[in-house]
Amino acid sequence: MEQSARSFCFWSTFGKNLRAGLGIFLLLCLSCAGWASDEILIVRVSDYQNQRELLIDSESKFHLPEKVTAAIHHEIPLLFTTTIVLTESASFLGIKYQRTRRTIEYQTQLYAYGVNHHYVLYNTRNQNVQSFPTLDAALETLGTLQSFPIATLSELHPQQRYTIKMRIKLDYWKLPAPLIIDAMMDSDWRINSGWFETFLKTPQSWQ
Amino acid sequence: MSSLIGLYLKQYGWITLLSGVLLISLVIMSQILQNASSFAESYSALLFFTFGGVFILLIVLVRTLWNLYKQYKKRIPGIKITIRLTFLATLLMGLPTATIFYFSQSFIQQGINQWFDVKTETALENASTLVRITLDNKTRESLNRTLSTVKEEHDLLADSPIIGVNRLRNQLGAQEVSFYNTNQQLIAFSSPDGSDILPTPPGDNLFQQVRQKITYAAIETRPGATVPEKFIRVVVPITDSNINTPYVLQATFPIPSNITELDESVATASGQYKELSYLKAPLTTSFTLILTIVLLLTLLTSILFTIQAVQNFARPIRTLARGTKAISKGDYSIQMPVKEHDEFGELIVSFNDMTQRIAQARNEIKMGQHQAEVQKLYLQAIIQNLTSGVITLDMKQRIRTMNDAAKQILNTDLSPFIGYSLSEAVSTKHNEHLSELFSQITPHFDDPGQNWNLQKEFACKDGQKRLLIHGSTLPGIDTQTSGYVIVMDDITELVQAQLHAAWSDVARRLAHEIKNPLTPIQLSAERLNFKLHDKLQDKDQSLLTRMTQTIIEQVNTMQTLVQAFTDYANTPEVRLSRLDLNSLIKSIVDMYYDPKAPWQVKALLDPKMPFVAADGSRLRQLFHNLIKNALEATENQESGLIEIRTEIENAKQVKITVCDNGPGIPEQHKNWIFEPYATNKPKGTGLGLAVVRKIVDEHHGQIQLKSSPQQGTCFIIKLPLTSRERE
């Protein structure tokens, strides 16, 4: 009886310790997430419609830290995640609320390759591969969206107010394993544009 | 066996499980770092899991150490050995582990540095340059050939593009030649197998570039191919001189597979080398980190295992210590639980057996002691209640015990001198009256084993006593004699009673034998005087008268004496009745009232005095005798004072005190003052106080004498109350 009580006591303590440990990890994870820096600057996001479809163009500037640039030159593949969120603002009985109508997220891998040292962009969404002779050209392409389809107009209501949020960030958890500890310690690796938010102008032109 | 496994799992299971999982995690992480890309996605999760696991172990260790500290503060048995062994084991494990860690860390750093030697880097760089130059040359050559061939076949292309592109392809040895206008519309193309599959057009940017009269030649990879297939794309502008229309010609040249493979190989090797060279520092950090975690894991697990093992080892010791502690506090009922059947288990079983035997023996001793105590108390009670005085002495004649009767007989309390010798006890002033008695007793101790008897006169404050003393040795266990016992009886009263009986007998004989002839003697003397008085001469007549008068006076005296003896011997039977003592005393005192007398008799009566069971006439005689005795004692005083005081002694008896202010009675006379014919007075029968004592005895009362020289004398009489008054 005493043994079982002691055993129960131990597992109870062990559970408490485990919970405390997990709590600290979560805190650490949260501290790592949502980090906004000025290495990526989303300059513009503009919307328009074409053939009953909502499209956007966007332009972003990259000012990657030297450490990250050096990693690219050493053929370390970097994975950038682009997230576009379309939210609809509405009110019900005077209570305002927002709901997400569309979330688009895709990864683009940037890496240098070959003896000629071409910089390659590989879009995981459409499997497109494009190589560039310079890093700047590759980054410009990475930061540029042209006629990017968001939603069909039939899905949207012209009377509602819509917001488009866009964010580009480096997914440092997908770096090569030895770099992860460095990335956790060094803020240079926490490249994140933060959310760029703009109101949708297109619905006004549907009238 | 299964119970052992169960016990192991219960005590060590969680540490083993956690350590095992952490170790596997660390191995996987190590593999990932060594380019095991299949688990690369899990690296961060494993890293956190490992951190968490080590952190949990650290918390558990801190908690365990804290518990040990608390146990140390509480002085839990076995804690010191637990701490000492844990410290020793940690030291023994920690030092080699730390040494291994140091060298491993050095080897990692050196090893990783050695991976990236300068020669390899230069060789790879050179190989890359070589391949790049080769491909650049081939690209440049392809461009130059295309330009020169286009210049030759310029007109043909303008006039007949289909024939032109075919000829061009054959002349250049190209894989594919296509001809576009600047609107990116394909005009003609040629492929080696005449396939209808349209060629891949140059991109918009290339069209734009060519429109600006800038040629393009580059090595590209064919999109969509399962195996990376490289080719040289050459795009040149062509202008129709006749109509001045710009065109775009694209020619693709295959790169030989051996060159492609070499290129790929060099590119891959170079890329990997570059990647690794960049990751040199992080790799070192990561390996060092993993090694540190391994070190921590090893140490933490070892310490926790050690603590648990040492606690398991010390548990029987703790159990035994608990048992001995309980026994030291007198708890022999404790039974230690036997959890394991090893040497310690056998020790605990033996301990339990020993405890049980000790408890049994202790109970028996207790019982024996209890019985001895009961016996002792029983004997003490008997001795204490004996009317005989009992004093026990040890071998060195030191007082061990004495009962109350001894205190009363010896008229002193020798209890404070228990443990002291008799000589020490009598050396004090308070006990000096015992010195003569004990000086006669102690010589009898010189002859052990012999019982002895002694009758001795003994003078003390209570008066002269006659003691009958018996002596004997006390048997011992180890020795023949363990001490001595003195039993003493106060036979004063017995002797007095015998004397009283003898005097009564004498009185009866006197009354019977002397009283009868006295009257004829008196009558004869009177008759003799009457007959011869007138017949004698004056001188003889006077002599006769004086002699017969003497005879008559002496006969009268003898008659008085005989009457007194008769009274003493033939006292009537006492008739007890309820008597108002105060009234009786008052009436007697009134009789002695004489304002002219030099003495005074006073009564100090307690108004609450109850009735007593007494014979009034006998008590009247008692008081007359005492007053008479007091008056005789105070006859030489200027103003004699006799006080008769009554008071309630307690619920059972009253006290009557008859005091005078005479010269008092000497110490040595006190004992025989109540004996018949014990008078030192020239007059009197010497039976007054003897009669008083007799009357008191007949009333079941007590009489005491309290007298000291020049302080007067008090007779204290205690009489019982009637049963009604008691209630």
C-alpha cells in the first residue's frame, strides 16, 4: 500500500515536472514566433480584378543580413514562407467581427547551385524553378507577385469590407540541423516582414 | 523474479525510460547532424524534447537533493551514509566523465577542423573553375558559331525559314533551332528527329533582351526532366535587311553527358563542401551541445540511480536504526518489516527475534520486579504497622530502613540518617539520648549469625522506658550476611501493668490482713489509757498518754493507708453515662474557692464542650486527686495557680488539662509517677496518681504528663465522646 502510494506520488511529481518543462518550452517557442524585423520590407500590395477574379500585385525589398547572404553563397538552402490572408469585416447586431475568407501559404526555396553559381528559386506551390545569375535578381523575384489570384469575385460580397494581410518570413526551423541552434540564438536568422495590411479596393469597382 | 522486475521498474523505471528515450533522441540528433536528412525535419523537435528531458531530470535531481537535505536536517537514520555514498559515487563517475567530455570535445573540434583542409578546398575550387571555364568556352563557342552561321545563312532564313533552320541546325550540330518573330511567335523550328513537339520558347526577358540587340548564351537546365539535363541556349537577334524586320533565333546545344556528369559531380561536391565549411562553427557548437547533453544526461541519470540505489541500500539500515531508536526509548514491541530476503533481511529478522526475546525477558523481569515490589510493600506495610520498632542496617551498620514504631519508641526520627551509620546518627544533639542505647547494641553485631536479646532502660523526653531489643543478621544472596535487623518493643506499659497487678494484689492483702487488727489495736490502746491513766503517777501518766496517743495516731494513719489501698484495689465498676464535664468541673472548682488562700483553682471551660461517656463520681475523685496533688506541689509557691481547661480534641475525644505552676517533676520521675506508692512526698499514700491513671484507663482514655523543671506540671487527659456526640 505504501509502495503504491509512493509510486503514485512519484508519477504525480513526474507529471508536474513534465508540465513545468513543457510550459517553459512553449514560452520559448512563443518568444521565437511572431518576430518582426526590417530585413524584409513589403513595399506595396495592390489589388484588382480580372475576369471575375481578385488578383494582387506586390513588391517587397530584401536586405538580408550578411550572415544569411553568406549562407546562401555557401549553398545553404533557405525556405521563405509567404502567407496571404483575406479577411472579411462584418457586423451582426452592431457587433463587429472578422472572419478569414481565404488563407494562402506557400514556401519558396532559395539556394545557390552549380559551378556557375546560379541562384535558384523553387516554388513549392506550383513546382516552378527559376534560376538567376545574381542573388538580388532572385530576391527581387521572390518579393514580387504579379497577377496573383486570391479569390473569385463570386466568393466575395461587394458590400463587405475586406482586408488583405501579407507576410514573408524565413522559416528557420527548416534550416540545416546544425544551424538551428545558431538560429535560435541569433536574431539575424529571425527574418520576418511582419504583417502588411491593406484594405481591398476592388469591391468598390464592382458596382 | 517478476517481483524483482516490478520493483526495479517502480524504482528505476521512469529514469531508465526517460534516459533511454533521451539517448535515442541524442543518437538521432547526432545522425541528423551527420547529414541524415531523413530525420532533419524532426531535429528541432528532438532538440526541444532533449532539452525538456534533461530539464525534467535536473528538476527531479534538485528535488531529490532537497529531500535529502530535509532528511539530513531531520536527522533521518541512514541519511548521512546516503549523502556520503552519493557524493563519492558522483565524484567517481563525474571525474572520468568530465575527462572524457574534455577530450571528446577537443577531438570534435580538431576533427571538424581537419575536414576542411586547404588542399581540398583549393582542389574543389579549381575543379569548379575548370568546369566553369570549359562550359563557358563551349557556350561562347556555340554563340560564336551560331552568329557566324546565321550571318552566312541570313538570307535563307529570311526567305525560307523552314529550310533555313534545318540547314542551320545541321551546320551547327545543334539539338534544336527555332525561329521567332519579336512578338514571340514561332515561325519555324527544326529538331533532329522531326518531332512535332514545339520547342521551349525563350522567356519574356530574353525576348526583351534580344529586341535590344543583345545576344544571349547560357547553360540552362531543362525544366520538367526527371534527371537534370543541361543544355546551352543561344538566342541571337536577326534582322531582315530587305524589310528591316527583326527576328529571334534560338539554338540549343546539348552538353555531352560526361561533361554534365562531371559538372554535376563537381557542383555537388563543391556545394556540399561549401555548405559544410559554412556549417563548421554551428556543427562544432551542435556536436559540443549534444556532447554536453550526453554528459549531463549521464551525470544526472547516474546520480539519480546512485541516490535511489544508496537509499535502497540504506533502507534496511534505516529500518534497523529506527528499531534501535525505538528500543532505546523503551519500546520493545516494535517489529521491523522484512521487505527483502537478503543479508540485510536476515539481519532484520534476527533483530526482530532479539527484540522479541528482550521484550519477553524484560516482561519477566518486570513481573518479577513487580512481585518483589508487591512483596516489599507488603512487608513494609507489615513492618510499618508493627507495634514493635524495626530498624535495618547494612553490612557497614548504616541505617537502611526504620518503621514508625521505632520512631515512637526511640522518640526520634532517624529517617534523615538513612544511609548513615548509627554512630553518625547519634552524633547529632537531637539524637544524643540514643548513644548509650546504641553503644550497648553495636557490640552484638560483631558476632554475625547469632540472634541476641537485650532488655534495657532507656530515657527520653517521653520519660523512662523499658525496651526489649532483639537483634539478628539479614541473609544475603552473595554473602552470608547482608545486614542486621533490630526489633525493639516498648515493654514499659507491660511492666507497669504487671506492677499494677502486683500492687493491687498487695493492696488487697493489706486491706484484708492489716485492716482488721487495726481497730482492736486502737480500741486496746484507748482502753489501756483509760484503765491505767488514773493509776499511774503524773510522770508515767503523761508517758502512757503520749504512747497510747502515738499508737492511736499510727493506727489511724495505717487505717487511712489501708483505706487507700482498699480503694485502689477494690474500685467499684465504672458506670458510664452521658456526663456534662463542664458542670462537674465547675462544681469541683467551686468547692476549692477560698479567697483567703494563697492559691487559686481556675476553670477554663470550652462552652461547646459536648457530653462525654463517664462515671461522674469516679471523675470527681480523679479531679480531687489531681487538684490535691497540684495544691501539694504549689504549697511553696507565693501564689499557687491550678488551671483546669477543657477543649475538644477532635471528633472522637475531648481533652482536659490540669496544670499547676509548681516546680515541675524531674525527668527521671516521669515514668513511675503513676505507679502506686511512687511518691517522694513525706505525706500521702503514694496512690493518688495511680488511682487517677486507673480511672482514666477505666474510661478508655489516655493520660499524659507534661512537665519540665520550674515550668510547672500539666496532666493531659483525653476522654472519648459518647457515640451520640460523635454522630
